[in-house]
Amino acid sequence: MQLGKRAGALLVLTLVLLFGASPGSADGRAPKMGVFTRPDATLDLSVTFVGADEAPKPLRSFLAGNTPFILVPTFYHCPRLCGLTFAGLEEFVNGSALRLGVDYQIVTYSFNPAERTADAEEKRARFLSRLKQPPGAAGVVFLTSSKESIDAINAQLDFRVRMADKEFEHSSAIFIFGPSGQLVRYFAGVEFPKERVDAALRSGRGL
């Protein structure tokens, strides 16, 4: 059953990467789903998110000083693709030469405005339980927010999500940012080669 779910999710991802991330639709309209991030993208770190203490705060308040970070758009109760994204992220963390919580940080946010702090913390605990070495308290941050804030960050990433039959349709990617919110690079898909991600994180230290 688990293999079947994985195969189904990989098929969805393949279709998204082949068809969801095209530069435009046949009728000239902007596509509604995919990853279209510009190489010069920057994040507005004043956009408000909610962390474990349930207090709305600007994104910059969740960042760890001069540390680069991996930003992960996700849906905590996603039944398919997001599980593969987290599995790929866990594999990267466990195999990386860099130390999570020291050399870099992981920041995830739900693009489902209906999700709450309890959903985020449950997913965070599950993610941490699968790491070989626990990071510091600020090493892994799982956030939620309002539709307005989510839409703002999604637009800055040009990470496009749509609703169809009451379900989110989306692609999978992680984004490497310097501490000031300057994009280093992103990795689409569900597998994140540790040498390339490590190199991107090292490059992000001075941005």
C-alpha cells in the first residue's frame, strides 16, 4: 500500500513538472500551478506568520541571525506529495555535512490558511523524530498564517497553488535563502542532492 501511494505521488509530481511548470498556457494566460521562481527573487521578511506561541510575528523574527535557511512551502495534512517532500528533506538533513540549527535553518509554512499551530507542531514533531541528530530549538520552524500572508509569500516565490475538487494542487520545491531574504537557488522535486544543497547553503551565508 505504501509503495502504491509513493508511486502515485511520483506520478503526480511528474505530471506537474511536465505540464504544470510550462511558461504559459495555450491560450496565453499565466499557468495556475507550478514553480516559476526568478533567480533574483527576494522575500519580504515583514510578512506575518504564526509560530509555536501562536503570536503573529514578521517572518524575520523566526530566522536565526546570519544563518541561511531552507524555505519549504507545504500543506501539513497533504495526503500525497508533501510526504515525499519531507522524506527527501529528511534524507538531505541526515546525509548533509552541514549541521541543522548551526549552519542553516529549515522554515516551513503551510499554504493552507485553514491549518493551525497544532497542525504545524504535530508535523514538526514527526519530522524531528526522523532526524539522526536533533537540531537546536530554532533549527526547525513550522509556521501557519492568513491567506493574505500566504498569498504574498507564494507570489514572491512565484510558487503557484490552486484548488480543484476541494483539494490543493501544487508542485514540490525547496528554496535556499540567505539571511536577508535573497534567493540563492531552488530545487524542484522531492529529491535534494546533498552536495548541491550544501553548496547553495554555503553560498547563502553572505547574502
